[in-house]
Amino acid sequence: MIRTLLVANRGEIACRVFRTCGELGIRTVAVHSDADENALHARVADAAVRLPGSAPSETYLRGDLIVKAALSAGADAVHPGYGFLSENADFARAVLDAGLVWVGPPPEAIEAMASKTRAKKLMGLEPLSTVTADDLPVLVKAAAGGGGRGMRVVRELAELDAELTAARAEALSAFGDGEVFVEPYVEGGRHVEVQILADAHGTVWALGTRDCSLQRRHQKVIEEAPAPGLAPALVAELHELAVRAARAVDYVGAGTVEFLIADGKAHFLEMNTRLQVEHPVTEAVFDIDLVALQLQVAEGAVLENDPPRARGHAIEARLYAEDPARAWAPQTGTLHRLAVPEGVRLDTGYTDGDPIGIHYDPMLAKAVAHAPTRAEALRKLSGALERAEIHGPVTNRDLLVRSLRHPEFTGARMDTGFYERHLEVLTRAAPDPYAPLAAALSDAHGRSRFGGWRNLPSQPQTKRYLMGGTEHEVHYRHTRDGLTAEGVRVVHADARLVVLEIDGVRRKFEISRYGDQLHVGPTALTALPRFPDPTTQQAPGSLLAPMPGTVVRVAEGLTTGAAVTAGQPLVWLEAMKMEHKISAPTEGILSALHAAPGQQVEVGTLLAVVQPNEPL
């Protein structure tokens, strides 16, 4: 039996596996990079081993160091989690060769299925060897790994070479393997997958379907089980194809077979030879622990002939530290507070006060709701996210709530193009107009009317806040009866709570402060100085880093004085394992170039300046 387990991963999935291990009485071992020295997964494990460095290529992609860590910590088994080396057959083989238990499929099954090119050939499909204009649009895809990394949609033939280069670089950084391939891109389809679990004695379970159609950058955002609105015959076909794929490679363990559903037909995409990020929705519907079952199968257990029955509906939303309104730009900083109401499962690798860095995926947590019906699960999850306390960097929380309530999603009419069609509306700022006033009244609480630097008591006091990317100015007064503001009645105001009566209705505003940043309920604000600093002004055409990260390359031949066109890619940044393109905002001359490959940059770092052409 397994007594000590090392998880060859980090963050949320490592914590998730450790939780089951604790319930089973299994001792746990974490590995951590230097950037993750104080990360939650390293803190909660019974033992932790350092992997020197911070980049994935130096740490979580170093199978040799991880096997050494397992042996030195006295582990007798290794769980790969997802991502990194989870679909690397050589790593699985190295674990087995070291005399350790591998909690995953046989290396031969990984070799057959984890490479998307080999998997398609096994299923009778072939990637495109050459691409012509008639083949467009096409999808460039990493052969190893998943999670949207190394994927690019190409709609213009002239862009293919550049997108291949970018995809290879991103895949190599994320998975240690730069192989990519090209396949036709099917638009308007639904992404549906089947969870399988197989033992070493010939039993294969098909544990229902999941719909994962809501995606950004080809990475899933909202998932649910079962996939709604599928004909029973199509569900049976998907189950049959998934089981057939597993049996074809003598699969053992947990895996997922993914399909694109278009025009009522199933198109095989790939098989993921690992646990999926979205596995909790299947656990909720079938009332099982997939990690516990993985461990039992690895110990040689025999599964029942038939899987348990499914009950109800479950929906998962991935909470990311990113700004959907700014091309999904990842965000960094301190996560001051993360809490959701009771009754919703929260899987996370963070606790209050943890830093969010630049080196890894921006996912903060997964929130999962289970209910008897889909409508009830939607209401439960959207309400919980709306009331959740998420204090720190910008997140996609508002996008998730609006997505869950969008009629196309509630009506189960969504497809993989959902965000392409609706992102502008879903990210349209709609902050609480009374939040700045509540912040100002809370800040003013307890101050003497006659002390400090302020106007006469009879004159309104003024405060400025940045909210939702827009500056807001609010006014209030100190009177003999306390604080007052136009259009509302101030019922109560202190440092933590403001109560306003608005049109006869009382509203409570809970206040949290972290330096200049405030959270009024779910609304984030930044207090602005009374007088703007003129030194912070940038020259027209300045290109600033939208996020902290690393400059991975500069456009070939780009030098100061070069003519550039509007939209021309100039600089590429890598942050949180994704590449981000910085393009010229207008046609003009590159008057300054400060970015260089390998350079570490912070938010707001000046990368380049494009001087616009003078109008004719």
C-alpha cells in the first residue's frame, strides 16, 4: 500500500491531492521552486523538497530532480497532478524505474495518447501536413500537454509561420516539448468530454459527460456535468468511443477523452492521460473521490463492474487573476482575502496574504456548486461568486457571474465562440455607483471637522477614487448631526461598515482596506491623491508593459527609427506561462526601443515609443 506520496506539481492540484491523502492517512511530500518556497502546497505537506530556480524548465519540468526528491523524502509513490510532466511518458518510466509507484497510466499508454498527433493517428485521423488558403481557418496546437498553451487560431495564411513560432515557444516553456501540429478549426462547436477510469483488470468506467465550451485562449473557464442538451444516442456514442480509446491502449487510471460536437456529430480531439482541472464536477455528480480512486487503482484495486449512478448537476468556474477587459492580461500582487459562502466547494492553492507571482498559471481557485437541477446549480454558483470576498488583484469574477447568467448559457445554447461574441458586453464596467461614496464616508469616520487639512465645515469634502478603470469623485459634508451626502441618508458610518438609505431602501457596505486599495463589498477601488502627479504622464505612443513578465523576443530587425504600421507586433512578453503580444498602436516611427529579450519588466515599464505620423 502507498504510505508516502510525492505530488510532482504545485498550487491547487497539489493541495487537492494532499487533502485526499490526509483522509486516507497517507503521508505527503511537496516539491517547490524558489518562487513557491512559501506557497500553500509547500506549507501543508508533511515534507517539502526544494527545486532550485523559479522557471518551470528549471523546476517542475525537471523529472530527474523530482524522482531524486521522492527518494530522498522516503516517498513510495508519485502523483503527477495535471500540466507540467503529467503526460510525459519518460517521466512516468523514470518513476517506475526508481522502484516507485506511478499514480497514472502506463508509459506506453501515455506515449500512444498524450501526443496529440499519435492519438489522432490511433483514432484514424491525420493532422494537416501542408496548409493552403482553402484549409483556413486552422488550429495550431501543442502535441504535448494542454490547457490552451501552444494553441493558435490562424485565419490568414501569411500569419501561419509567426503563429507556429509562437506556439512552439509557448509549448516548450510549458511542457518541455516544442512539437506542434496543424488541424482544421471547427467553429461553432461545443467542447464535450468523457471522464474515464480504468483498473488493471480490464474494467473501464465512463463517468458521464462534461461540457467545457466556455473558453478563453483555448483554456476552459466554466465546466459542467453532465453536458446539457445532448441526445441520449449521442451520449451513448461518446461513452462508447471513450471506452474504446481506453481499451485500445490498455489504459489504467483516470483520463479524459475530448470531443468537439458540431451539427450533432462527435469529432475526436484528444485524450488527456491525467486528471483534469474540471474533475470536481464529475466527483460531485457521481459522489466519488477521483483522487482516492486513482490511488486505489495504483495499488491494484478492482473496480466494480458498473460505475455509480449520476445525480444532479454540477458547475465549476475557474477564478483567474486576470483582466478580461484588457486581453485577459494576468495580474500579480497580494491576495488579501479569498472566501466564498458555505455550500460551494473551493479548490485553491492560496490563502489570505499569499503573493501572486509571474511564473505560473494565473488560476487562483475553482468554485464548484452541485444541486438537483442545472438551473439550481447555476443560481447557487453565480450567487456565491457574486457574494465572495476576493480582495487583491483584478480577477475575472464579474465575468464569471455574468457568463453564468447570460441567456445563451442558461439556455444551454453556448459553443466555443461564446466569448468571441459576447466579451465586450460581458466586460462592460458596471460598478456600484455608491461604492466610492461609502468608501469616502468610511474614511471620514472619526475625523474632527476642525482638524487636519480640510475645507471649512460648511463646504463639501471631496475624495477621488479609481473604480473599474474610471476616476470617480464624491462629495460629502460634516455637520452637527454627523456625515451627510446629497441624495442619500447616512444611517451609519465607521471604518468597517457604512449603511446608506437610498430611495427608502437601506444598503450595507462592508469596507476592507489594504493601503491605497479598498474593497467595498465586491467592488475594488484605489484612493487617488488630491492632486495628480505630473511626473507620471507618458509621451503619446508609449507602449507600457500591461503586466509583469519577461520579454521573450522583439520583432526581427526592429530598431529605433524604423517605420511601423498600426497593429504590427513589436514585442512579446511571457507571463504566467502564456505569451502576450505588444503591437504598435498607430502607424508611425519607432522613436525608442527599451525592451530586450530576457528582460524582466513590471507593470507600466516603458517598452517602446511609436511617434505617430503627422497627418497630411
